[in-house]
Amino acid sequence: MKSPLYPIKFTPILKDKIWGGEKLKTILNKPSTLKNIGESWEISDVEGDTSIVANGSLEGQSLKHILSTYQADLIGNKNYKQFANTFPLLIKFIDAKHDLSIQLHPNNALAAKRHNSFGKTEMWYVMQADPDSNLIVGFNQPMSSEIYLKHLENKTLPEILNFDTVKTGDTYFIDVGRVHAIGAGVLLAEIQQTSDITYRVYDWDRVDNAGKQRELHNDLALEAFDFNMPDNFRVNYLKAENKTNTMVSCPYFTTNYLKLTKTISKTNTQDSFLVYMCVSGQVTVKSNGFSTHLQTGETVLVPAILKTIELVTDHAILLEVYV
């Protein structure tokens, strides 16, 4: 019997942020009247922000509903055993017109204990960067809690942070416990565990329209820090055309890089859904007799039960994600 599932698109959930800008509208063509769009949540099962299907026979249904209906057919047997009716990833595009706060995220154990949530391991793929824009990842020297707290108290935290100037294609793996921030002028794709837990430790002393500073979480952050992490956050990966190039593989997700100059067929050998993020060009994703078209800045979820996929294009760069 033919599955009723097909490559599914969702309506983006757009987030107004104090640091957001216009690139999600002007470069990624997200329709919105918001002034400062910082994030487009492409696929989300975060409480209160569940994605809604935008195409096909399931249009108008929530990700939560279709997951509870189709279960392992949607996300795979092993994923359904582990995550049940919670989709394990949060897929985003982010535009930083201004610097984000200096922050870090808790691991699974700490997030479960404090917030009844997953931890927040994540990765970034830079889609576009203004000249001299940067990302902050880690420290620029060996670190201890004593040194960190001294700089935090003196408001000199930026002096000990590592700033990397970035360009299109640069990729970073942000493990839990690592300090980080997206710098002004960077547009990127973010893949992360399903979690919205962020510990903000420094926010550049800025205020909102009401003259208020945003809340900091320094007490919570201190226990979440890992001051002994190696500087292994820059991701080196191959860019062979029309082939699958692994970028990041961790317990929470695997992300591959596909630079396509022609149509290719793929077989999903994973016991998992596939997510395709189109970060350049355009592609039509065909499976189960259904076609879903993606332009730059669009995302599709291919259910786990669909094993044969055709990617129809003459130019596209895709991020392929699964668990």
C-alpha cells in the first residue's frame, strides 16, 4: 500500500529580535511585516512554536499531529523509540544585523534537570557574511572559571573571546558548554537539538525600546560551562560535486553537504527522516510521486518511509540532515 507521506514543507515561524535585520526578507524571501526578523524557524516542535504543514494533503496540520499520526513512518523506528512524539531537531535560518549576546547552552542532563528539555548542541553554516563580519566561538586563551568571572565582573569579557572573521561556506560545530555568539552581518543556517534554552552571559550593555536590558543568566551559566574544551569547533569538509560530503556527525544529528550541478537520485539508507535545507540555488525534491520545489532559504522534510529520492536541479547547494 502506497504511503500517504511525501516531501513536506512547513510555514516558517518568523521571530522578531532586537538584533535582527532584513536579510531573511531580502535574501531568503520570507514574507513578513516584522521590522527586525532575527530567525526563521523552518521545522520546529518547540512548545508553543510547532510548525504547520504548508503543502500537499497534510496542509494545515501541525508537525506534532502528523508525528503522532505517522510515528516511525515519519521519523524512523529508532528515533520514534527514543523521542516518541517529539521531533528531535530545530531547523533555522538566522540573520544578525547586530551582534547577538554572548551565550552558551546546557547539556542534556542539566537541561532535563532544570528545564525538562533537551540540551542544545548546534551547528552553523554561513550562507552570507558582510565584509569583516565574525562569529565568536570559544576563548582566545586557556580558561578557568576564575579568569572568566574576573573579566565578566570587569565588563572586559570580549578581551578573552575568540573572534573568527567568516565567509560563505564556513561551518562551526557548537557543543554544549561552549561560549559563542553570532556577529553582526552574518546570515546562517542553524541545525540544533529541539531546545530553546539559552544562557545569556553578556549583552553588550544594550537596552530595548523601553530602556531595559535583557535578562542575563550568569548563575545558571556557570555550571553549564566547560572551560577545558579543545578548539575543534571549525568544521573542515569536502565539497565534491554531486556527492554526499559529511560535515558534522554527532549523537544528535548528522549533516552532509551536497553541491549539485545535475539531477541525482538518492536512497535513504538511514532509519531516519531527511531534512534538506537549500542554502543556494534551487531544487525540486521528488519522492512517492510528489514534487516539492525549494528555492534558496527553503527547507523540506522527507519522511523516513520514503527511501527513494530524486533531487532535480542544475545548480543547488543543500544541507542534508538526519538523526
